[in-house]
Amino acid sequence: MPTFELNLSDDVYAEFQQLAEQEFVSEEQAAEDLIASGIEAYNVSVVDDERRDEMLDGAENNMFDTAEDPGSLEDDRL
């Protein structure tokens, strides 16, 4: 089995030790499972097959650009 050295900040290492103690049999198992989970999560690709209307995209992007700031309106009742 390959081995490697990893430098962690004290805070991250403390969290790792606590998690390993509570959830895993050993630090080695914790490291292997957490690294494998991270690799699996990292390799997830999102596919967006939904076609979008360019006009709708433009309207969504400009929605807040054209809105007036309610705080800047003068109160005519005073």
C-alpha cells in the first residue's frame, strides 16, 4: 500500500483526530475513507442538459440592475 506525508494545520489535525476517534476504528482508516470520499466528491460532474432561452438569461442577469433602490426614494408625504 502506498504511503505519503501530509502537513495539516493544527486546527484541521485536531478536527481529524476527533472525527477519527468518534467515527472510525483507526486514524489510518479515517484518512483512507475521508480521502476516498473527497476524491469521489471532487470527481462529480454536473450536466445541465436544459436548454435556456438567451432572452430569459439576459432578463435574469439584468433584473437587479434595473431595480430602483427603495431607500433612495423621496417621501412626498413629509
